[in-house]
Amino acid sequence: MKLDEIASINAGHQFRGRIQEKPGTGMFAVQMKNISPNQTVNWISCSETEPAGKREPNWLKPGDVLFAARGNNNYAVLIDETIGGLRAVAAPHFFVLRSKTSQLRPGFLAWLLNRPPSQHYFQREAEGTLTKSIRRSVLGATPVVLPPQDK
């Protein structure tokens, strides 16, 4: 099956220009620089900001998976319970994935997208000369094999 059959795929929050720091707002933006080498979010380093726009931001929640769609390294990061009560959005460089089914556990999805078969697929399908990127349709077409629930 394909990824978009079992998970929703949404772009990160669109900011106008740079992400401006605005201390005291209680809202944070997760950027690529906030991802630690072990592929977790370093919440302390996230910029406190104020998402622009009239629409309510798509706040991150435990179980979301961030997928870095730009750059030479495409990786997935699980948003786990360490987010606590923070109100945070993903920067536009990420896609936010949410499982549509209880059969797909978010941790498994992040693990699967970081495995060599998925990484080879992303390398093969990436576009761009200087900066590589993965289009939403390419991410949605990522092959996914779900093992039985007991495994």
C-alpha cells in the first residue's frame, strides 16, 4: 500500500519570510536545526514565535511524525509525549504525518521512513539540483508494508 492511504500528509506551517522570535507568546516553531542527532526534537532550542495568518495553526501533538522534505537528508521524527503542553507548529520544511488507522503506530512509521528501503526511494525520487526536495505526491506514494498487529 501507499503512505497516503494510511496517513494524512500536511505541509508545515507557512510563515511569511523568516521565523521571527517573539518571546512570551508560548508558541513554538520546530525547525530542522531543532532536531537532535538521535532524531528527536530538542524542545529547549525551538524558537518562540507567533504563527501568522487568520487560520488556526495545525498544532503538533503526540503521535505526529515530522518528515524533513528538503535537503540531502530526508528523515522522520516522532513527536512523542515530551511535547507536553507546548503549542508548537512545524516549519515549512517539514510535512506532518498523522496516522489514519490504529494499525499504523506513529513510532513504526518514523522507523519505517528512516530505514534503507525508504531512504533509497527518497534518494531516487528527490528533485532539484542544488537543494534536493521530496514533493508531497512522492511522499504519499512511498510504499508501506504493515506487519500484523501482534508483531
